[in-house]
Amino acid sequence: MKAETGHGARSRLFSSLIWISCLLPGMAAQAETVVIYGATGNIGSKIVTEALERGHDVIGVSRNLETLSVDHPNFTAVGGDVSSLESMLEIIEGADAIVISVRGYGPNNYPEETLNYRASKTFIAASRSLGEAAPRVIQLGGGSTLYSNGVLGLDARPGTEGTSQHGLVCGHWLALQNYRATTSVNWTVVSPSGQYDRDGPRTGIYRQGWDEVLVGADGRPGGISHRDAAAAVIDEIENPKSLKRRMTVGY
């Protein structure tokens, strides 16, 4: 592991993958530089592993460098703040893709104070500052922002304003709208169809959709494991299919 305060070397990728991922760890394409915010989180750490196993150069970002203990020659630990434009510009310039896998409540539990909302605003500002040299971003969103039979999940299960859960899920919705309001930013928001399975296996097989929840033969959302969600994120980086739109993944 290397510890730096800037960005790593930049390289380019052209890859052809099938729509449903069956790529196994270790079958690396040409390396890209991927910056991962939330690299120590439940999903973020899996995304780090997935990217490294495919041969990418990874920059893991945390406010506390001591939490980034990945021992890999292609991993660089960087101290940074996803809600700080100055910090983000220092880190992401020259990278090929940015992954934002963060969550955090604001002091008043308001949606616009959540970390995921503030992160989207920060990246949009950074992308506009960098112009054509800006990397693309993949931000993990919430499943409550999906539709089920035309009904928005947030409307089906309305929460009480001022509670942490209401702030978090509505923060995901506002972050999505931030990206949708842009025209120059290369973004993708990934939302799970159903619950995440923290300890589930990496199968490399999943379904991809857009704004409607994916359901199984029993009519219920099947969710997705953290490891397969990580595979879906790196698949999207290597073979973009969802530029400037939201996508959902699930079984």
C-alpha cells in the first residue's frame, strides 16, 4: 500500500464484456485508475477488492488514512473529504472513474445534509471545473428511489421528516435529481433491487434494469450481495451501458 495526497498514474481501457457479468476475479482488462470514496465501507471495500483483482489501479479515499490498510501494489491510500471541492479536485484529476459509496446523516437529519447528497453536489462542481478531462462517476443510491409497478418506493413507504431514515433515503433521491439536472456530467447512479446481502457470495451473475425494481418469479425483489454489487460497478466502469442514467441491479 502506498500513502499519498495526490492522484496516481492514469491509463485507458477498452473492454468488451457481456451484459450479465460472468467475469471471474483475476481476469483483468487493461488497467484504469479508479478512485473509491467509502473504500472501508461494507460495499466500498468489496469494490476495492473487485477492482484490484481485475488489475485496476485503485485510490482509496478516507478522512482517516489508518483505516485504509489494504496491502496491494496497485492500491494507494489518500486522505480526503468527499464533501470538499478542493480535496476532491486534488484527488480525482487524472483518474478514469470515481466511485462514491458513502452514507452519513446530517446534524438535523435533513436530506440535503446527508453525505450522499453533499457528495453528489461536490462531484458535479468538480466535473464542471475539470471540463472534458473530468472522469465519470458511479454513485451508489438507495433502493427506495426505484419504482414498483409505477409507484415510487419513497411514496409507498413515506417517512417522518426529521428522522434519520427519512433523511437518508430522501437524500439519495435528491442526489439522483442533482445528477439528472446536469447535461455535461458523465454519471451513473446504481440502486439495488431489494435488500443487500452483506455476506452473500460473488456469483458474477445478476440482472440489470433501470428505474423499476427487478423481481423474481415469485414477484418479489431478490436483492443482491455486496460482492455482486461490486462486480456490477466494475462491469459498468469497464463496459459502460448506463452513462447519464440510473441503473438497478439484482437477482
